[in-house]
Amino acid sequence: MFLVPILFASSLLAQNSKLDLNRIYTDNEFRMERFGPSQWLEQGQAYTTLEPSITRKRARDIIRYEIASKTRTPLVTAEQLTPKGKNPLSISSYSWSSDEQQLLIFTNTARVWRANTRGDYWLFNRKDNSLRQLGVDKPESSLMFTKFSPAGNQVAYVSRNNIYVEDIGSGKTRALTQDGSTSLINGTFDWAYEEEFSCRDGFRWSPNGAMIAYWQVDASEIGNFYIINNTDSNYAELIPVQYPKVGVSPSACRLKTVDIGTGKIVDIAIPGDPKENYLPRMQWIDDQRILVQQLNRKQNHYHLWIANPKTGTATLVYEEKSETWIDIDHPDPTSAFEVFDLHVVENGQAVMRLSERGDWRQLYKIPLNGNKVELVTPGEYDIARLYWVAPDGSYAYINASPENPTQRFLHRVDLGSKGKLTRLTPAKLGGIHNYNISPNGRYAIHQYSNVTTPNQTALIEVSNHKLVKPLIRNKAYQAKVETLDWPSVEFFQVTTADGVGMDGRMLKPHNFDPSKKYPVLFHVYGEPWGQTAVDRWLSLFDVYLTQQGYVIITMDNRGTPSLKGKEWRKSIYRKIGVVNSRDQAMAAQEVLKWSFVDPERIAVWGWSGGGSMTLNLLFRYPEIYKTGMSVAPVANQLYYDNIYQERYMGLPSENEEDFIEGSPITYAKNLEGNLLLVHGTGDDNVHYQNAEALINELILHNKQFQVMPYPNRSHGIREGENTSRHLYTLLSSYLMRNVPAGHKP
């Protein structure tokens, strides 16, 4: 084991102020500034962003910045975005036409599943200063993904699962599809595709604007899972969610094109049963070719197709197989819930794809004529994210961290036989770094944080990482937190009895005394979609708990998306709940050997997959963990959705015993310590069914525990006034009651 202490150095620490939950969750005292949303203009020579209006309170202007000349120009003001007799439009997002003379404003938004993707769209014309609402004949807040045509003379959007095109000059609207319904979905996706493939926007304009390619999802054979709303009326309301459980065939998914002029619809003939294969990505290469990515249901067989948009014929150009699973987009702290197209190079003759064909996640060039695939970044390290590829294919900008998987840095990599890797993020900057690189590859919006630095945003030149302009520094926020008793942070590595080396992060109380013994709270996740022991800004809830006298530790087990090679990540295949919980428990046993750890005061908590991990640890290793707080857990893996669970566990028709072995409910009879179970009854992701099934199993074995249902709250348990404060008060109170805070001799 080695420790790397990180101290929050500031003269203001002497003030020794304390946090409380009101300050965190009610008073909005600690609010960080955010940049954007921003849009690149002129291939990256300029950008626009939102800034507070100088004339209208609680409204924002759109400001244009010319990078070379450093010119600031108010491009569209809140005054101009004020409908007659109304308040200025509240801008959730915006987009420009290709000539930058027309502006789309997304406002009055509503949540669909995870994100607010429904709303109203307004069109502002800079030429005549006109403002009008689009889709006025459609229901309020029903438009989705409105986009300009390449020429800027039309817009297309989805409303109630049909695609429409509206002529900007005349205002006339035409339906491009007419068969949309609650179960036949055009231009967007069902619950599972959105949650597990990040698919939301389901149509694409062709480069010449003559056609639109779109997804059609047929969920008619997917069963409804009913969420029960007991509180908003005298009689309970049943809310149906089309949700494919493990073992259920997916929604049938097809790709189609529609000719804007004639309305002719063509089916793209991708081989394979549409109910046993996924089509998670599709992009235009040029007006004659559509690139389609396909995965089989087990997600271990990948196909890349080139489709003709006019005839619908498809040609296979690449195939990949795996004994475990193949990722479409690789989960990483820098890229969660984003959709990335493949980078097209060599004038449309090849694409770049990150793949784990070898022992590491590296970049491969795939010729679209079926020729031999080429590894263009030979190296024994993982690429976390591909940002940008030079048009001639000679080099690329990537995110990686070959020496330290708890961090992420920008690198330039030469795409040749040697694959030279050059770090561009300055050595003095640790942490998790993310980049929005301009289309021309010259500039980037750089965002980062680490355990001593809250979120920072700056405009940089990419090639040398030279600062052009700071955008967000969060100085007021940092000054505020520097008045607090701040924990020391230490990164460590621990090797388990099984020989597994795990990265960890530990927060120690201010004025920590190594001669005393402290209670430890393990914060866990441990599944393939999250890495927790990373060098990023801290949760104020964790800081609050350290001020009460707790040591907070998080560790990343095998199976998490750490940059440790394919074997590390894929070793969890068919073993979720088994390999990851054992790694955590064996690492905790090593931690318990440390002199300052009180083995009688050990607690664990987590959310979602971390909630499942908490249950598995509490039930499987009761000799280690005395108290657990499990929020929104999957208690039975057979209750979760098919895309996620089958990706990592296989099909229950082939290995149902693995699902049972990995499920916490199987071991509920072993509960010895204290359990708090928390779940939102309106959770459309991990259904409240999991909580009730686990409750029944615990009752069967006469196990005593506590449960807190949050009525109508979803997976994030944030809806409703005072919910967050109540939840974190509940968690901290339960912890303090069962695991006394503070050090002991």
C-alpha cells in the first residue's frame, strides 16, 4: 500500500467552519458557476455562449466571441427573445443554422425518461428580427430534437412519435411519418434504448437535405411495468412504462429513410432479426452512404454496415466478436450519457473506432471497402475517449492516463507504426480533464476538477494547451469552501489476499489523529458503468461526514471502467455481484488492518448498482460490514432491463444460475447487521418491485431492518420540495445512530 496525501492548503482554514445539511441542500450557499451551453461557429474560429442579460432579470443573452480578435459581440439579446406580452424565453439549449442567421431556442422543457427532451421550439431570424414558435399546431411541450436542414430553409422535429418537416418561409408543416403511436416510435426511442445506449435523438438529415434517416422502434410486444401513483388523487393512478426485463426479447428496431420531396419511405435492410439485434448508432457518411452499427442481443458480436439510403441495401464492412461483451461507447468519467459518431477519415474511405480487440482499448482504422483493419495506436495503455482526428488521419487527440487510472489527461497520439503518445495537459494539473474540441481541431473548451480544485473551465489552444481565456474559475465558491474544516484526501493502492491490486481514495477528518481509531464509511458502486476512486471535486456530503468524525473510503474493484486493460474490465462477465463484492470485501479486510481504523465501526453505502453492492456486502460478508445503507438497489438481477443486465451477464435462458448467484436477494437470509433500504416508488429505472421483493425475503427470515419509500420519486430521488435534504438527513442520522461518529482511544 502507498498513500499520496493531498491537503487543501489555505490560510482561511483556520476559521474552522462546519457544514450542515441545510447549508448544502436548502440554502444554496455552495453553488458553482457553470459555463454555457456553448456552440462553435465558423469551424471553431468563434463560439457563442449564454450570459446574464443586462436589461432583463433572470434572462440571458447569447454572446459571440471571436477568438483571434478577442471580440465580444452580443448576438441575440433577451429583448429579442421575448414573445409579445410574455417574459423572455428561458433557454435550455439552442442551435444555429449553417449561415448563423437563424437560431433555434429550446424552452418550456419536460422530462421524458432521464432527460428533458420534450419542449417548445422558437425560431429567431436575425435578418428581420422576427421570433415565432414552431409546431404551433402541436400540443404544448411536445416537440423533440428540432434541427435545421443543411440549407437552413426547413426544420424537422418529432412530436408524439412522428417526424414532421416545417418550411421556414411558409410555415407549412408536413408529416413524414404517420404511423407513430405509443408503441410504434419514429425518430426517438423507448426507455431501454435511451437508458442503456444513450439514444434519444432518433433522426438525421442527409448532408444535402434531400432525405432524413430515422430509427423506428416497435415496442408493441414489450410488457408494461406499472408504476403506481397513490398520492395525487383519491384513486391510484397506474403509469405504464414499456420496459423489457431480463430474458425478454428487445423492442424490434429498424432504420428507414424518407425522401423530403416525395415522402417515399425506404426500409434499410440490415440483416438479422430486429427483435434479437440492436441498432444503437447510425450516421451519414455522404449523400449516398449511411454507416450503421449493429450488436446482437448478447452484445458480443458487432457488425458495421454501409447502407444505400435510396435502395435500402446494406453491405458488411467490418465484424468483431468477443467472449464477453463489446461496448458501443465506452463508459468513462469524461463521457457518460453522450453519443459519439465514428470519426470518418481519408475522404470518407475509412472510419476510426476504439476497440478492445487486443489486451487494451486502442484505436483502429477500419477501411470501408472491407480491406484489412489497422491498429493505429499500438501501445500498452487504454484510451478513455477519442476526441478528434486530423482530416488526413495522421494524428488524433485522445483522453488517457497510462500512469494513473484515477486521472484523465489530453494527449496527442501519432497514428502510425509507432503511435507516439504526447501528453498535452500540463503536468501541474492533476484530476479529471474533459475537452470540447472545435471542428477544426485548433481550440477547445477545457473543463476539469480535482480533489482540491472545484470545476474550472477555460478556452485553450489544443496543440500546446496554451490558455487563451479563463471562462469559469469558481473563485467565490472556492473561497466559501476554504472557510470549512476540509478533510485531507489520500489516494492509495491495496492488494487483496487474491492478489488483486485496487485503487482507493480516502477522506480523513480535519485534524485527524493517527493514534486514534475512527469509524469508516465505504462508499461503493463497483459495476461496469462507474469508477469512483477518481481525482475529481469532492461531494459536500462526504465533507460533512468527515466533519462528524468519519473516514470515507471508496475503491474500484475489477469490472469497473478503470484504465487497467481489458482483462480487468471484462473479468466481471457473468459474475456481477460475485467478483466485485469479493474484491470490495477483501480490500476492506486489508483496510481494517490499518491502525487508525475501528473494525467495530464499519459501514457501507451506495446508490443503484452501489445499492446492490451494499446489499451483497452486508449479506455475504457480515463479519466485515456492520451497517449498510442501500439506495435504489437491484435486489434481483432478473428484475432489471435486458440491455444492461444481459450485456454483462448473458441470457438467463443459458445461465440463469449466474443471475441468481449474483443477486443480493439470494443471500438476504444472512443479514446480521443494520440495514436501511431506501427506494423511490416512482423509479422507472430500478423498479420499487426490487424493494418489495427484498422486504418479503427479509420478513421470511425474520430479519429486522428499516425501509424508507419516497412516494413518486424516480431513480435520482430528487423530485418534490425538501426531498434531498430529507434523504441525506435520513442517511446521516441512520449512520450516526448505528455507527457512532468520532475517534476513540
